[in-house]
Amino acid sequence: MRGLDRTLTERIATLRGAESGPGVRTKDAALRMALVYPSGYAVGMSSLGFLEIHRRSNERPGTSAERAFLPSPDEVDRHLATRTPLCTLERARPVGEFHLIGISHAYELELTGVATVLRLAGIAPLARDRSASDPLVLLGGPITFSNPRPSAPFADLIILGEAEGPVDRLLARLEDEPGAARGDAGARTKLLDDAAGWPGFYVPSRHGAFLPPVAKAEDELLPARSEIWTPNTELANMMLIEPERGCSRGCTFCVMRRSTNDGMRIVSPARVSALIPDEVEKVGLVGAAVSDHPRIKEILHELIDERGKRIGISSLRANRLDAEFVGLLSRGGYRSMTIGLDAASERLRVEIEKGVKNEHVLEATRLAREVGMHHLKIYVVVGLPGETDEDLDELMRFSEELAKILPVKLGVSPLVPKFHTPLADAPFMGEAAATRVLKRLKKAAGRRVEVGSSGAREAYVEYRLSQGGPEHGVLAVAVAEAGGSLSDWKRALSALPLTDRPSNFGQFVVPPTRRRSALSVLEC
């Protein structure tokens, strides 16, 4: 570690020393990849996709993958002041020395993090300013299911959608020809030309304004799972595993709906159990619709009652919760219930194909109280097309009704339309309107209803980036250097058009899968 700032390297060593699991192993290989997360360690180590690619890459004899994360603001300043490059967690190696840098990108406002980690690595953030002597920069992650074009200026290659198959294909090519990753301009050019024709790859320098379809992993590559556990995340010391992928429902605002990659794919309970080591105490079941797994209670019984595990589930649907299910959650360590209501009223939930009635949520809340849970978390999207004050009034009346059973924490988010959904072309409600709605809900909340939100300004910036193009991404370099605040983003975005869409944008406004009147009976 000579030449590196001691405070920064000690921080790396502390994080590394707290980790456990088979994934902490390191090895040497001909192809070296730095996997970088453009948010902090705690966030990155809660990302199953990031951990899955790390696991799969290191299973290849010809590839060695090490991790790095966006430092805290104070640490960024120290990196710059001491000229210490961004280093990997495993061996404190400078990221800029690797053949390949893979960035897992989940959320639009992480663009400043993408710019920062590349700058700290000592390479130009924008691909146009780099050469074949620099590492090849690969980008993937959840953002690619929607709109990766603002990320395009940073990447030589982008994997769209489910990355398992495309990553294997790319690494196999680079293991045979590492010069294409770094050092051989001709081989790099040939790689980009070829990758532009591979399924699941978006090559910004070749595809331009056209976005190819997202990739779908073969079923035999499932499930994703983590092999590193750490106390330094909200999911402390928890193994993450995916009992299902995708969703069978048709919520019109959601990217992971039944029209995405053929909907839900199921992993058998036996396979889920077989992949969880006995020494793991906590298991996180991760997916877009885990509670919709047709054998989810069988999985929970085996993990909780037979193997004594504590569990977490990333998504609970109120109309799937009965006394048996809620009892399992309680025995598995749940002390609060979290449910996505998603729309403010039953009428709007019909329109967005949510499939949940108020009575489902009421019953789930009663069951949660019976097993001793402490409070209820409800998530709601406001600003949906056709929303009225009456819908918002219904939300608060219903929240108060729920609060008579358990205290309610109401999380409110303005709608941010995303590609690959029926609402991809829907308008944003506006920052001023979103602020008024949030104030209205907070004013109407009773003593046992707590209303929280990430805020109208953040939603506005997210909307601009979710509907933006490469020039929106280029702004992230200057915004990051200015401090990366929402005000910095707003000032920068004011110079660009409201939207910059791909040439085949019409393919990303998918039709609703059921057209029903709000007066029809809601299907369960």
C-alpha cells in the first residue's frame, strides 16, 4: 500500500476485515476486472445484481474480479488532496490499473457517482476522451432496463437488462484477447464492432440513438445469490438469493412488469434451499414479486421452521398475505410490515393494474398486529394520470383507518415515468405540484401517521434524467465537480430540452396488459 493514504487504506482494510463468506476469496488471473459501484459501500453491498456479477466473474478461471465503491464526500476530498487513486477492497489495487472496469448503475442520480469514481480512478470520465491504453469501461445494472442513454457517454459498452449471459460472453472474449480490453487499439475496435451485433449489448459509439432490446438470462443461470456477507449494510450479515425473477403483474408504472422478459420465472424451493449454507443466519429473498412465488410459504417454512433462519423479503403484496404467511414473517424476525399500495385510491389502483384492494391491506395490518409487529410501512406513488384531490383524500382517510390498528409510516414518491412501461410517455406532475401534494398529505396526517418523501426536487431531477439522452449524462461531470447537489443539477439541466429520446422510443411505451374500467371488479 506504499504511496497510498493510510487513512483511506485503513478504511478499506476495516471493511474488508468485517466480511465473511466464500466470496471473500481472491485469486490471480490473466484478465483483471474492477467492479465498481457508484454509491457507497453499504448501498453496493445490498445490491444482489452487483454481488452476482462479482461471484460469476470470479468463478471463471481466466478472470479475477475485485470491488470498489464510491467513497463518502469527506473521503473523496481526501483522495483528491492526497492524490490517492480509487482502490479495490480486496487488495487495495488502483482501479485504473485493471484491464476492465465494470460499473453497476441502479439509479439516475448515481450519474455523478459514475463520473466521480472514474475521475478518482485516474481515467477520463467520458469515453470520448479515453484511448485503448485506458481500461475498457463496461456499464450495466437496473438502470439499463429503462433508459441507459444518459449513462452512455461514460461507457465503451453497456449491457442491457439481465447481465449473466452477456457478461460471460464478453469475459470469454477478453480472456482470449486481453488486448481488446486494454492496450490494442485494433482489437478494441474489432470488439466494439462485434459487440454491437451481440444480443443484450448497447455500444454507444455504434448504436447512437437506437436502443437494442434488453437481455434475458437463461433459466439455468438462475438464481442470483450473494457469497459475501457484511455487518456494514442495512441488510447486515444477510445472504441474498433470488427465488423468482420478474413479475407476473401488470402495474403500468413499473419496469419489472409482466411484459418484461416474459414475466415471472420461478426457482424451485429445493434449489433455493440447497444454495443456502447452514452457517448463514439471515437470508434475504430478493425479487420483483417474491410473495407471488406460488410456493413461497413452503420456502419460508423450510428456512424458518426447519433451519432456524431469520429472513427478509424484498416485496410483499397485501393480497398474498394470510395468517400463515404473516406468522412465518414474525417467526422469521419481522417486526414491521411493509406494503406497496402504489396508488392513492382503489380507483387508481384499478387503472394502474395494481390488483390490491383496501380490504387486503386492512386484513394484513390486523394480522401484523396479532403477531406483535410494531408498525406498518406503506409506499404510495402520487401524480399518476387522472389523480384528483378526492384520491388523495381517500389515501389519508385510509391511512388513518390503518393507524387505528398500527402506527403508519407513509412513504410518498411522485411518479417518474420510465421506459418499458405503459406510462413511459406520461407527464411529470411538476415540482411545484408535487410539493403542494406532499404538504397537503403531511398537513392531513394524524398523530399516528408519519408522512415521508425523498422530495419533489429529487423527483424532478430523476424525471429529467430518466427521459434524457447523452448530453444529460455529460452534465454529470460538471455537476459532480460542483458538489452534486440537486440545485447543481437543476441549474445544469435548465440548458437542455425536457426530453431526449431514442430513435425507437415507440418500442418502449408498451401497452397495458389489461384494459379495464375503474368501475369493474378488481381481480385478485
